[in-house]
Amino acid sequence: MKGLIIAAALSSITTAGLAQTLPGFRPSGLYDEQQMVIENSPPGTRILINAPLQGFGEDDRVMLIMYALPNGNTIEQTFGKRLNDGDDWHYDIQHIGAQTRFLRKVITDRTVVVAYLENDLKSWPAWSAATPEYPVKVRRMVEDIKSLFAPWDPELVLNGHSGGGRFIFNFLDAYEQIPVNVVRIAFLDSNYGWEDERYGPKIVSWLRSGKNRHLCTLAYNDSVVIYNGKPLVSPEGGTWYRSGKMRDYLSASFRLKRRERDSLVWYRSPGRQIEFIFKPNPEGKIYHTRQVEYNGFIHSILSGTRHEQRGYRYFGGRAYSKLIADTIVVPVRRLNIPLRDPPAETGPEFMKRISDLPLEEREMEIFHAAASGNIPRFLRETITLQAVFNDLHGNPHTLEYEVMPDYLAIGSDDDFCRIPMNPRTAQRLADLFGASLLTAKLSDHIWSEAEVRLEPFFYKPVGNANELVTKFVEHDAQIEKQLAEAGATHGLLVASIKKDVIISSRIADRPDRVVIYGWHRPDGSPIQPVYSGHVWWYVDYSHGIRFMNRQVILDGKKADVRDILADPVLFRVLTDEDSPSDVSFYF
């Protein structure tokens, strides 16, 4: 039965030249771009992935740029926009978004994708110091991002400004040899962490491994800058000194030719694989952000290619001015579900293993399986729903929210089983994924919007049979049979197959109970009214866990489900209950 799965996302990627939204991405509405936000993977990080809508046909090739943010800057500030009165000046100093648009017009044999890498300390050096096993976590972060573009076997570019260079060195720490898919490394005034013996051999070996390897390093003389009466950097702590050491180290293995042009000093290797650009600073000015603003990101990607210095000049006027947008559109974060390990158990294997476990142990195994990412891919591709709901005073509000198309399951796309669980296990998973359980009101709305509505199928109670794993498996097989008979495919929004475990103001009054609702009949009426008569640990085959993204869009702005439910007026947007609730979760 699981053979009816289709990878709807993958079926669209073979159409070359046509606009297409990748799985988990959302069109930004600007410059034919699409985006995804990933949070807390690993913990304390936030990632924006910006891609074009075109360029993902089966013959296309992807250049994936990891851009590690400078100290003190957010993704939005780094992306950039036109300044309005009252805007923070940081929005106008890098413009990586506009510079990327310039690159997409120039680079026609690659699809240029940029991943903006931020952490909650706004400093990669500080994050690294506070993060045990940071090389492993950085490596996993990059691999997770790469996996989104696996069909195109992406080339990888490591790039960063300021403290973002620490991220690049963290990545190098994670490997004995630099991976072969890394084709470019660029330090935009960011190689403070350079150490000859630690990184030199890896860089040399990597550069020698292929002519398509490029290293670009930009630096200015920060050693002469006095800021607030003190030197800006220590004598050996700035990028001027570190870049000089880096250049000298590489000069032992590669012939670097020096020349001066446009107030800059250039060092290049034959074939232009290596390029250092130094900005002398006789006046002691701060050029730290100017090196990026003055087409630095563009140059860091085009150095050593036939496009270098064509249509732009490094340290010249902004070549991308007409490509700066008036606003920044950043979507809600995706559900933070880890990648599934291919050798992980199938659904039937998992269900057989937990079949005879005591209830407490069974719940623990369910949590570990789902938390590790052993969840079908199609459940990760959330469905975006929109509605206009009134608040307590009858004022209308536009709500946009993302919901799983089906109920939580364990296993692969080809072999899974939907898995009931108690509300506390579900809540732990929701917190881990950045998700929320539904309200009864949203359960109704999902039914009204569902692409597939099946006839509820239930079993008469016989002893405790409905609470056993064998009944879970039997009911799942029945659902699959009904889906097949309806000609439905996984990934479509499905309703009426289970009751929803929901959040409700009743939780605050009776935290020892589970609240269930739904299992809609064909006319839309629920078989199960809101009910909190079962003790919290009670589970049967009819209980389903459907997660929604806890981050929603309310009247065009991001909002948190818990904040809305606690608001004395807005709570009615999400629930038909009589009062707001500060406890919109199980504990």
C-alpha cells in the first residue's frame, strides 16, 4: 500500500526552465526568489536559504554558498534593503541579497543559492567557544543544507565576513581533508583565525586537487586604526597581519605575483586560483564593511573566472544598486525535524519492536524514533493554509499557518506507520520541532480545506484491544486501503482519518487529562466533541498527532501560537473557547 507514495517535490524538479517551488521553500514575491528558514539545527542557530525559482531542472548545476554572518549582524541586516527613515544603518552595509542577484545575472551555468548562517550570540567565534563539539555540529549543519539540493550534487562555497571566518575554520576543523565538493573558499576580511600549521596543509592540498579550486582573501590595514583612542586590533590580531601570514605560507607552495592597481595590492597565482587583495590604509580609516559593500561579495565569487572585474570593480561603486529591494521577506521557520537516517527502522519493524513493551517504555521509544528524524519525508512538506478569523471583539484577522498534511508516523516514505502517542510525548516532540498541537477550531478549518476526506473507520471496543499496537497497525492499513481506493497520494492534505489530540484551556484546569477532538463525518460534524475524560496517559488507535508550525503569520507579521492564545483579545483567532490561556501545552 505504501507504494502509492509519490515524491511530489521531486516530480517537479525535472522541468527545466520553469519556475518551481522546492520542497519546504516559500516564494518571496521578490526577484523570482524562494526561501526557507531553519532554526535551532544545531541549537542556537538560524539559517535563511535564498534560491531562485528557476534553475532546478535535471540538467542544472547548483552552486551552494555558505555565507557566515559578521559579528553583531542579523540575517535581515546582512541581506539588506533600501533604507527608510528610522531604519538601522546595518541594513545598508552589506547587501548580500542584491549582490547575489547581480551574480545570478552573470553566472549562467550554475544555479546560485545562498545560505545565510546566523547564531544567537551574533558571533561565530563566541558560538564556537560556547559550543562543545562545534566541528561536528558545523559539519552536520552544512550536510543538512546540502541535502536539500541533493538531486543537483551541489558545489560548495565557504564564504564569510568578519567573525564569519571562524565558521569557515570550524568547517575545516571537521575534516582531515577539505571535501572535494568545496570549490571556493573566500575570506571577506574574516581570516582572524588563520594558523599556518593547523590550516595551511589542508588549504595547499585542496588547491592542488583541482584547477577549479579558488581561494579569495580580502583584507585592509586594520593595524593602523585607532578607535576611541585605542588600537582597533592587536599587532597580530587583525586580518592585515593574518592575511600576510597566510600569503607567506602559500607562497612556499605557489608562485604569487604582486601588482598594485586602484589603491589596492594584489597577489595572484598562475591560473588565478589564489587571490589576495590588500587595501593599504595611510589615513587609518575603518574599511571593514566597505570591503563587502564595494562589491566584495561579488568579487569573492567571481575571482579567478572570466567574469572577474567585468560589469563591476572591487572597491568601486555599488554595481548592484538597482537590485536592492525596498523590503525583506523572510518566511516562517520550517519544522525542525532532523534528517532521517536511511538505515533507520521501517514503520512495520518499529511497530513490531514496541508491540509488547510496557506503556512507559513504548512512549519513550516513540519519542526517540521521531526525535531522531525517523519520519517520512512527505510529512515534513507542510501545507500552508490561510483564513480570516475574528478576534474577541469581532474584528477580522488574516491567519496563515503551516500544518502537516497527515498524522505523525514512523518510518520511510515507502514503509511507515502512523503512530498514536500520549500528549506529553507529543508535546516533547512539538517543542523539539518548533511545532504546536492543533486547537479544535483549526482542526475544523483543516477539514474544510482538506484535499482528501475519508470516511472515519472505527472499531468497537473489545477489552483493551483498541489500545494495543496491533490495533494501531490494523487501523493504519485500513487508512492506506481507503487512500488507495480514493486514488489519493501521500503529501495531499488528508482529514477524517483520526481524532486530533488538541490543546485547550482545559489543560490548565486538568493537566492530568488528554484533550481530543474531531474525526469529522462527511458533513463536517465531528464524531468526537472536545473531550477531556481520559487520563493523560490513555492512548488508542483513533488518536492522531498532527503538528502545525508554532510560528504563524498574523496580519502579515510573524507570531507565536502560544502568544496569540494568551492574548485577551486575539485568542479567538485560534480557538472558539471562552477565555485565553497561558497554558497552551501539555506538561
